[in-house]
Amino acid sequence: MSIVVCAEQRDGSLRKITFEALSTGKRLAEASGETLKALLIGNGIAGLADELKKYGVDEVAVVDNAALGAYTADAYAAVLAAYVAQENPALVLFGHSSFGKELAPRAAAKVDCGLVSDCIDINFADGDYLFKHPVYAGKAIGNYKVAGPVRMATLRPNVFPIVESAGAGAVVNFATDIPAAKVTVTGTMMASGDRPELTEADIICSGGRGLGGPEGFKLIEALADALGAAVGSSRAAVDAGWREHAAQVGQTGKVVSPNLYVASGISGAIQHLAGMGSSKVIVGINKDGEANIFNVADYGVEGDLNKIIPALIEKLKELQ
Amino acid sequence: MEFVYSDEERMMLQMARGFAEKEVKPIAKEVDKEHKFPAANVKKMGELGLMGVSVPVEYEGSGMSNICYAIAIEEISRQCASTGVIMSVNNSLACDPIKIFGTEAQKKKYLADMASGRKLGCLGLTEPNAGSDAANLQTTAVLDGDEWVINGRKIFITNGNEADYCVLIASTDKTQGHRGISAFIVELDNPGFSVGTLEDKLGIRGSSTAELVFEDCRIPKENLLGEIGKGFKVALTTLDGGRIGIASQALGIARAAIEDATAYAKERVQFGKPIAQLQAIQWMLADLSTHYEAARLLTHRAAYLKDQGQPFGKEAAMAKLMAAETAMKAATQGIQILGGYGYTTDYPLERYFRDAKITEIYEGTSEVMRLVIATNVLK
Amino acid sequence: MKIVACIKQTFDTEAKIVVGGNGQISDEGVNLIVNPYDEFAVEEAIRTKEKNGGEVVVVTVGGDKAQEALRYCLAMGADRAVLIQDAAMVGADSRAVSIALAKLLSEKEAGYDIIFTGKEAVDDGAAQVPSRLAEKLDLAQANVVTALSLADGKATATCEIDGGSEILEMALPALISAQKGLNEVRYPSLPGIMKAKRKPLEVLSLSDLGLSADDVASKVVLAAAELPPARKAGQRLTGEVDEVVAKLVKLLKEEAKVI
Ligand SMILES: Cc1cc2nc3c(=O)[nH]c(=O)nc-3n(C[C@H](O)[C@H](O)[C@H](O)COP(=O)(O)OP(=O)(O)OC[C@H]3O[C@@H](n4cnc5c(N)ncnc54)[C@H](O)[C@@H]3O)c2cc1C
Ligand SMILES: Cc1cc2nc3c(=O)[nH]c(=O)nc-3n(C[C@H](O)[C@H](O)[C@H](O)COP(=O)(O)OP(=O)(O)OC[C@H]3O[C@@H](n4cnc5c(N)ncnc54)[C@H](O)[C@@H]3O)c2cc1C
């Protein structure tokens, strides 16, 4: 049997989460003795197969079809289900990205199998897979088992390490009927600028009510640019209209786990922590020495952000 | 006996708490600091049915119980006692007397306008020489043809600066003492009416406390509320009900102080551990919580009796007395638990402290509450 | 129009999580609310009815207490409610829930024009039921929707995707999963709360739906829950701004190695 990774590409380039999933798949395949396969779906994407080989895949199955140009969950799910029917894998992995969040449950319903979403760890021990998935916005972690034969899981981005390894790397075509999609994509608007996407970013600089107004975010943006970081926000700043909701980090916003999270003018409410508590390193900048953010920050800087951030930007520039 | 919420009480609690946290809390500090009447929230409260909670649906109220009313006032006052009193005065002091004593026509017009939140109400009772001794009022109403002509001044009137209607208590026959007192409904866009001094106050600074000036203020004959000479009864009955509202306001303030102090005590570390682990702090919180629960039971019992149509004057007085003193104590000790931080305006405890004090004064001082209770006990 | 909103009752987001001796999460003393994203779904359902006429049916799978959540939605303005309640559904996984909902919506409550759900529940954070349900009902789905318009039997939805958004068009009936931003959720008014008491709330068991316990046996089983390791407060940097900043940059570079 096999472990299958459903590769995610957008506009002809593979997303980082795919490498994270492949690396995890490889580790699990070695523990369970399965083979590692990747399924690559899209239009004009066959060339991407080579890149997948770097992560130890034994086989890449490619479904390259004009009808699959724009991603639609129902059509992609049909392809995936057909592949699963042929392959009968023990485990299928997706990223917990907007792609995987929608496609995985749709495919799981078609295949009629169990799925654990948003995993932060998966292990194989005593002949079974064990999935860790945070619940209640990270206030608890559930350890799940899934009755087979097929299991599915989506992986939280930025949590699983990327490890390159060798594999047979055969490339095969997979042909199947592609149903007409039920939805039509009539437009796509990507946020402008070269800042990384929030859930994929290695570094995030977030601002809250303490910024005092929308202009305050100029400071956060400048810091983000100095660090090559994405910009996030607390809900208070979103509710005040200083930032769009897509930037909100927290229980009712995005869940992120960057290597470095810099929270400026954010008090550290429990709902905010729910979205960034799993960051590897947290820096809190706050003028209130009692602010809750200091209870979780690895480095707490007590003081006025209007003085600290400009100085910090200067210092970072000196380094470059 | 049952001590559980009904479905509607639970839902009302959830709604009022959500509204108070999302809409009332964020502006509470500003409302206090800037003396700002929270007009937008008062309008929203009208739309949600909070301005006429126990007014029947046929008069555009919400048709809910007085227990629901008490719960709602507490939730709003938990975040902002100014908003709480604005709501309490409209419900208890303006809607209630018309609901109880008004004619059908008065209810269709004035009660419906105020219960729906289209118009705001106030009660004009207190005068410079008539505070606790309300019967000593000097304002007069004289019948002249089809109109009453009103002269005099009222002071300390909550909502006085924004209200559209006033339930006014005035003398129609000075020779009769409190038997010569009658109640009226006055529309305040009347040319014979003006707003005088606005008080600058220690607390509840978001609610206006105004002087109402009546100079040959002519109102239609049919705006008499209840019978001639029975106005003092209207006032006393109204205040009995109002005390359930003020008790609930005090409960809200007490809870705010207890909750904030509890949260702080768990976080503030001194001598290497959170101060919540010090017995001195624990005992304060234990006592305050006990007083709060007791006051709440008294308040809800008074509301229950009112819902049942039973006498509740003594119980309402007990509830207000206990809740007001609990609020004051909770705010005082709440500040104590926060130490120096509690004394600054960075934390809302000092606001709770200033707001709590009024609950021991208006709608009958704590001394007057004891008087009412004693009279009942001794009779 | 027949408009359906699927909701879930969840813990209050402030709730403290306690893991019981059995390794399961205890709900004792926890305040329960309508899942915040589902409130957007119910709000959109009611607005759709206000614009187009018809009725709003709220449905959920849950226990006794779930009736409170349904009543809350009725107080907001939904017309009637259906609760699927069965001992066999206690601890049900997303698959089981979507099977029960799909059965209800394809038979007893068939004939809907649009189904609204939240984009995920804040308790298990799985975000599976909406897409599973769409698949089972063979419907188009717009996921993580922040804007929606309906016209001529078609839905046009703006969906949040990683790093941007896209616009999808689909024929009705369709399933719409609501994200924050789709609308401003109303509070139930007090008259609304009073009316909710008299609105119909139907409780159905699995056998009422024609399902057996085997049909909904969970495939995903929570072996045990645990509390995450507490994050500890780290170092506090104090001093003059320049010093502090220099210290911070040094630590990030040399100790944490993140820049
Ligand atoms: C159901 C629900 C869901 C929620 N979901 C989320 C969510 O997803 N994400 C989220 O963030 N919140 C969420 N919240 C809201 C959360 O409870 C807080 O209200 C919010 O996070 C507060 O944002 P803040 O930290 O920016 O503002 P505040 O709590 O007001 O903090 C501002 C901070 O800035 C500091 N400050 C001010 N001026 C300066 C200065 N010059 N220099 C340095 N520091 C300064 C202050 O000391 C203060 O600590 C949710 C709440 C609920 C009820
Ligand atoms: C902010 C605010 C809002 C108000 N809103 C309204 C309103 O909307 N409408 C309205 O009509 N009035 C309103 N009032 C007036 C309020 O009800 C009175 O202030 C209150 O009844 C006390 O009257 P007083 O101030 O004249 O004090 P006094 O009656 O002069 O009392 C002074 C002191 O003597 C004590 N005392 C008096 N008589 C006795 C007694 N017999 N036995 C024992 N002790 C006694 C009192 O308890 C008090 O300690 C408001 C007052 C304030 C400050």
C-alpha cells in the first residue's frame, strides 16, 4: 500500500506546504513500510513532477488536463477519489491551506473515509497512525486514530519540517473521467505587494489597538519589510477598520505558526493567542508591563512602540 | 422554589451580555470621561426591545418579565452604569407609571413611543426642597380651561437633557399636602419648558442630570396621569419598581468590580506568587461574591413578586439597599486588590467606585430604604 | 425560497478547557454558544429571506442543550428548527454528522434552494462538515465566503483563499460557508426572543431519518486529549531604547536564530 500526498500548485508553482507534506509522508512511509506517492492535478503542470522527486517520492501520478486549469473542489475531488479507488492508499495527506481545507473533506466524503484536519503531528506506532490536532483553538490537543482502510489528514502549514531525500521518482500519467465543475471561477484577486502570505510566512509582524490608528500600520509594514515578514493584525485593529479581516490572527482569524511572531500594541487576549501561540519565537512590544502578551513572549520589550519599532528598523537595516 | 433560568431568561442574558460587551464596553470609558450621552447605543437598545422590557407587546414593548428586566439592566451596567441608568429610568420611571396608571390613549401614544425607543422618558419628582421628603414639592399645576398650567422647577432629573417626555409630579392643591399631589405627562418640546443647570457629577457621567424649568407650561387636560390627588401614590409605586432597576444596576457594578479584581489577583505576582493565593485577598473576594449573590437573589425575588402582582415594596427596598452597599463595598475593595493601579484611570475600578456611590442615593437613599423596610417590618 | 442554515453549539470562546480522567474534554460548567461562524450563516439566511421571501430552517445535530442554540437562532428570526438527537450521535465525527444532515436534507427537508453553514466550528476546528455535506448532496459549494449575491437562480460568492480572494459563480441550490465579514450579525430582539418560544422545533432520532447506529459509526476516534505545554514567559528586555533594540536583535540572531 502507499501514502499519497496531494500536491498543491497555484499558477504553475508548487506551494511550500506540499514539500512539508512530502517530507512527512516520507518519514511515515519509512516507519510503516509503505511507498510514497504524489498526485499532481492541474493543467500544464507535468513539468512540476521533477521538483516533487526531491522529497523521496517513489512515484508521481500526474493528471494534466485542460478541464483542471482552474481549481474547483468538486472536479478535483472526483479525480482524487478515482485515484484513491485505484491506489487504495493507507493515508492521503493534504496541506491545511484553503485548497486542502475544502478539497480534503469533499474527497473524504466521496471515498467515505475518516479525515483528521489541521494536524500538527502524525506518527506511526504499534501498527497504526496517530494524529495530533489542536482543538478549542489550541487550548487542547486531541490524539486521534482513524479506522481504515483509507485515512486522510490535512497538515498545518509551517509546522512539519522539510527534508529532502531520495526516492525512485517514477512519473506516471493517471487518466480518469473529469466531471464538469459545478462552480466557475470568474475572478481572482491576490493581495498586492511582495510580502509573503500570512499562513506561509516564516516571520509575521502584527499590530493591534496600541497602534492608535490606521497610520500605525505603516510602522508595522516598514518593520515587516525590514524582516521580509507578513503583516498580521489583532481583531481590535480589524474591527476598528485599520486592517482587512484577512490579516486577523486568532481564534476567529488565521491560525499561524511562523518562526518569529512580533506582536506590537497587542495585549495578548486569549483569542489572539489561540492564533499564534504555536509560533516558535514570540516577541511582544507593549507599553503595559502587565500585558498578557508578556506571559507568552520569549522576548518582551516594555515600552512605546512608536520609539521601539523605528529604532528596531534602523538596527535591522544596519545588519544588512 | 426554582433557581433556574427559563429559556427566554437565558436568551435575554446571552443577548444583553453580547450587546453590552460588543457595543457598550468599548465606549464606556469615553462616555464617562467626556460626559457623553451614548445616543447611538440608546437607539440600538430601543431596537432590541431593551427600552420597554416589561411593557406589553400591544404597546410596542417586549412583553417580558421583570426578572428579564433585572437581568438586562445588570448586564448593561456591568459594562457601563451610565447606560444602565438611562435604560432603567426609561423603563421603570417613565414607562411603568403610564403602564400602571395611564389611560388607553396615553398608553397608545406615550407608552408605545417610549417602550419602542422612539422617544426617551424621564421622571420629574425631586425639587430643591423636596428630596427624601418628596411630598414637600412646590411645583404647581393649575387647570385653566382645557389645559393644565405648570410652574416650578425640578432638579437632578436623569435623562432630563435628552428626554422627549416627562412624567411630572406636581401639586394641584397645596392645602391638601401629599393628597393634593397629581401626576402628569409633559411633552418636553413645549415652549413653557426649558432645561436649566446640568450637574457635573462624581459618577454616572454619561447620563445627564438636569434641572427642568416650567414657566407657564401649558399641557392638555387629558395629560393628567391617574386621578387628581393620587399623584403621590403614582410616585411611590413608580419608585418601588424603579428600585428593582437600581438594585440591578448596582449588581452590575458590583460584578464588574469583583470580576476585574479577581482576574487581576490571579495575574499580579508579589512575593513570588499571584496575590490571589494570599488569604487576605481570597477572603475579600469570598465575602464580596457572597454579598453579590445574596443581593442578586433579593433583587430577583422582588422582580418575581412584581411579576406575580404581589406586594414587593419591602423586598425592592431590601434589594436596593443590599445591592447598593455591595456595589460600594466591591468597588472599594476592588481598588484595594489592584493597589495603586486600581486608583488610576488606566483601570476601570475607579469608575466603578464613582458609579457605585449613586446607587446609595437616588430613588431613595439607603437611609430611606431602611425607613421603608422598618415601616414594613414594624407594621 | 427554502433556506437552510446548519449550526453547531460550541463552547464559549472564553471557556477554560479541562481534560477529564477519561482523556476526554469536560463540558461541565461551560457556557455554550452558537458557533460564531454559524451566526454569520444564520444572519445571511435571514437576510436572504427578508429579500426573497420564503422560510428559514435551522438544523443541528446535538444533545438536549442544543435546543437553546436553535431557540437563539429562532429568536434572531429563523422560522423553524430541526434537532437531530440520538444517543448514537454522541461524540460523532464529521463524517457521521454530515451523513445525518445529508439524509435529513435529501428527504424530510428536501426542496431547499440554498444551504448556509459557518466555515468551521471553533471547537474542533475541523472545517469538514460543510464540504462533506456539499459532496453528499452533490451541490456546488462556495467556501469561506465574505460576500454573496443571489440573482436568477445563481449565486455569486467572494471567497477568501490564501493570500487573496476569488469570485465563484454557481447555480442554486448551493452550499455557502460563511466567513466573518459576510455580514453584521444582529442580536435577537426581546420581542424576537418571545416569539421564538412559539416557533416549531422538531426533534428527530436517527430512526426517524431512516438511519441506523451503524450508518454513523465514527471512523475518527479521539483516543485522548491533552493540554498543550504551557508557554512560559521569557526574558524581559529593559533599558534605553537603543540598548533594548540592540539586545533584541542580538538575541533573535544568536540565541533564537530566527533572523
Ligand atoms: C468570540 C471572540 C473571538 C475573538 N477572536 C479574536 C481573534 O481571532 N483575534 C484577535 O486578535 N482577537 C479576537 N478576539 C478579541 C480579543 O478578545 C481582544 O479583544 C483583542 O485581541 C484585543 O486586541 P488588541 O490586543 O489589539 O487590543 P487591546 O487589548 O486594546 O490591547 C492594546 C495594547 O496596546 C498596548 N499599547 C497601547 N499603546 C501602545 C504604545 N504606544 N506602545 C506599545 N504598546 C501600546 C496596550 O498596552 C495594550 O496592551 C475575539 C473575541 C471574541 C469574544
Ligand atoms: C445623579 C442623580 C440622578 C437623579 N435622578 C433623579 C430623577 O431622575 N428624578 C428625580 O425625581 N430625582 C432624581 N434624583 C434625586 C434623588 O432621588 C435625590 O437626590 C434623593 O432622593 C435624595 O434627596 P436629596 O438629595 O434631597 O437628599 P436629602 O433628602 O436632603 O438627604 C440628605 C441626607 O439625609 C438623609 N435623610 C433624609 N431624610 C431622612 C430620614 N427621614 N431618615 C433618615 N435619614 C434621612 C438622607 O438619607 C441623606 O443621607 C437624582 C439624584 C442624583 C444625584
